[in-house]
Amino acid sequence: MPDTEPLLQEEIQKRRTFAIISHPDAGKTTLTEKLLLYGGAIHLAGSVKARKAQRHAVSDWMEIEKQRGISVTSSVLQFDYEGFRINILDTPGHQDFSEDTYRTLMAADCAVMLIDVAKGVEAQTIKLFKVCKQRGIPIFTFVNKLDRVGKNPFELMEEIEKVLGIRSYPMNWPVGIHGEYQGVYNRRKAQIELFDTEGGHGQYIVPSTVGSVEDPSFAELLGEAVHQNLKSEIELLDLAGDDFDLAKVRRGELTPMFFGSAMTNFGVRPFLEEFLRLAPPPAPRRTDAGEIAPDDGRFSAFVFKIQANMNPAHRDRIAFARICSGKFVRGMEVYHLQTGKPLKLAQPQQFMAQDRAIIEEAYPGDIVGLFDPGVFGIGDTLCPMGDKFRFEDFPVFPPEQFARVQPKDSMRRKQFIKGITQLTQEGAVQLFRQPDYGVESFVVGVVGSLQFDVLQYRLQGEYGVDIYIQHLPYVMARWIAGKNTQSVNLSGDLLVLDRNEKPVALFRSEWSFQNTAQKHPELEFLVVPRRG
Ligand code: G4P
């Protein structure tokens, strides 16, 4: 049912919704900030970054504060640039929060992979790249910190191909002396752009000089040798490199590559402009009833993130929903598939740097923050009234570390259960119950150990509950399915129930799991729970 309303089409075509993926320290915060600066959303760089807690103050608490700081203030940033409406989805940098990042990537239409020119492709980048690759979304590469000495650009192209298995197409190329680059060469326009980055850390938009590569004044500005070198490198790229192929870019098979320095601002605007030209507007999304196109007149969205207590003064819970089709209007009624009930979306919020504002309408590609009275779960679908479909399954990450948690003060039991239940709904931890234990003790599973600290910290800060955490020696969880799950003989391993009362075995080792599985050919041991 495509909607012919021209306004809806126009709004969709101008949307660009993406996430920046990188290894910590590659410069994601800095680049995000510079994009906001060039988009006119902030006027002096430093305002976003100042909120990020001082790095390398390496206590775990600081890490947590930093994580909270980032996700609380900037879960999504929206700004306009030359007719485009841009949504940048923020993803936590710390690897223990990669689950959160993976889910956020589900809401993005493409990704910008940020690479430190000196460090090349790093561990966290590889993981996140794989998730994007699996989804088949376009991936753009920004090589950052070109103001410093780093790897040779040709070497980086090779590394990207070797490590990530994707060919790259440099859209621009660094100009100047290695380690002291002054600008970029735009291959599409055959133009050089030199930036005046003298003095200062790019707090303001930097002035630049643009002109044809053949313009003799560049030979003077750069020096004859540097100018010649640039020309021969470009010739080499044209001869030996891949051809530009937009279809391949859109399928995630070729990554357009950019060079620049988020700190000094060189290459930031050329990146933004080419990126916006090449990045896709919102695309159709898969549901269990077939694809739904963004210009389908019916409204649909899915929840990809839940954040409780964003504002401690209000104790609210916000569900972040990505709009997939149709127009969103404040106060509209939608069908919430998971509870089977209609829902009125009364106080939608949108996020702009640190501020939030009530919004009246939004379009595919946009993210709205919905007040959550406790009904939403991650991955939930919001359908138009009268329809029933579900967006494709969200990735689930099986926990690898386990601990028994209980409140220090049994008088705080009610708050403890409330807190831990809410944090489970947020997807921060997975909760299990040991059948023969009382209701005060839970087994909690996490993917990264920092999540235990966050749990402890947030239960204390948000619910006033101090907890004991007793680490358990298990390393993997398997959901048990079959006729007689009670009969399972786990010897030294642990049987628990998930929040839907489904039996789960926690194993001490891969060997122990294999052993049990062999002894019980009649049972199935699943990495994720079976639906229904
Ligand atoms: P992240 O969000 O990816 O973790 O990285 P962030 O932007 O915080 O940047 C990490 C460090 O790299 C910061 O230095 C930042 O200033 C620096 N950086 C970012 N982009 C560039 C660049 O283009 N060139 C150079 N030379 N450095 C860059 P810091 O010393 O940790 O912090 P600060 O004191 O500069 O704030």
C-alpha cells in the first residue's frame, strides 16, 4: 500500500540514519561533534566532548559514569544539513556493552567505520563490522587523525581488504606531506581542498581553498614535489583501484573511503557532503508478513533500546523506537504486538544534543523516545491498528558470565525485585531463578563483566539497594528443550529457569556441555530460547 502523499516521500528521501562504529579512542566523540558543528547544531566544538568524563581515569566507576554519560545525553542526535535530516545513533564504546551496540545497529540504515590512521583496523571495529556486514548495510570508512603520522593510505586499503574482506574505494585522498597533510583531493570533482588548520583544535568551521588539481597555484602552495606525488598517486588509484559502483556500496560490498582529521576539521565537510549523497535513505524492512516499505502509508516502528531513569528527578523509562514506515503523529494509537493491546503514543520525545523536546510528528528513519509505563521490551514491534506483523528477530547474545545476586538488606527486597526486573527489561542483564532458592536470590548472566558493576551501581543509585554479588563458575548457558527436561542430569552444572520459566543449564565448560549433550540425545540444548 504505497502512500502517494508527496510530503511523505520527500521526508523519507531526505533522511539519513546511521551509526559510527569504531574502537575506543579512534575519535568517535570528536567526529560526532564536528558533524554537529558543520550541521550548525552546535557553534563551538567542545560542548559534547566536555561531557564525556575525563578519559584514562581508569577506575571502573569512571568507565560506568562515562558510559552513562554518553548514552544518557546522546542516544540519538538529529540535525539538518543542506536539505538532509540526519540521525546519528550513538553506540557505547566499551566492549562490554557490545550487545547494546549490536541492537542499535539494527536501527541504522548504514554505518560509518572510523579508523585511527596509526592503529588501522582494531578488535572492536572488526566485531562491529561483522554485524553490519551480516545485515548487509552500506559501510563508509573514515580514516581519522591524518594530522599525525600513521600508516600509508595504500597500506590501509590493503589492511581493510585483508582483515575485513571488503574492497575500498577512496573518495578522497590526503594531500601534503605524510604526517602533515593539509587537505584532501576529491576524486569525483578532481579538486584539491586545502584547510587552514593553523592554531587551535578545530573549535570552529575551518576556512579552505578549493580548486582544480591542475591549477598551478597548488604546485606553488604545496611544493612541486608534493603536487607531483599527489598526481601520480591518483593515477595509480585510477589505474589499479576498483571502479566506483554505487550498487556494490549499497549492498555493503564496497566501502567508500575518506581521509581526514576530526580534531583539526580537515576533511570533515568533504566527508559529510559525499556521505550524504551516497548514503541510502530508509529502506524497506523485513517482517514476518513480508517487507514493509517506508512509503507504505501505515505507521510502523520497533523498539531497539530501553533506558530507565534517564532523568533521576522523574524516574522515567524511555523506549527508543525506530520508525520504519508511515508518518508518526503525536497522540496516535498503535497496536503493540507483544502485549496485544492498543497504545496511545502521547508524549513522544526527540533528542537534540542534550536537550529533549516533545515532537509532533516524525518520519521513517527518525527515532522517537516513548514514555514506557513498563510495557515495552527490546525488539518489540509497533504496528498500525488493525495489522499484526513483527519485525525480524533481534540478535540475542548468550551470557558468558554468571553471578548470584541478592540484597544486603532483606527489608529492601521489593525495591530489589523492581530494580532487577526493570534492568532486565532494558536488556542490561539476563535474569534466571534457581527453582529451589527463595525469591530474594537471582542468578544473573552477562556478556561482559563490567555489566555486573553497572548492575550494582544502578541498583544502588536508582533503587537504593545494595547487593551481594557472588560470582559463579559457569561460562555458558543452554536452553533445554524436549519432552522430559526434568530428567536432565547436570552433575556439577546448574539448572535455572529464565523469566518465562523455561529451563536453562549453566555449564562450567564446553567439555561439560558436550558431555551432558551426549548423555541426553533426547534433549536439545539451544543457544537462545525457542519462541512461543
Ligand atoms: P572515542 O569517542 O572514539 O573514544 O574517541 P574521542 O573522540 O574521545 O578521541 C580520542 C582521542 O583522540 C582524544 O584525545 C581526541 O582528542 C583524539 N582525536 C580525535 N580525533 C583526532 C584527530 O583527528 N587527530 C588527533 N591528533 N587526535 C584526535 P585525548 O588526548 O584522549 O583527549 P583530549 O584531551 O584531546 O580531549
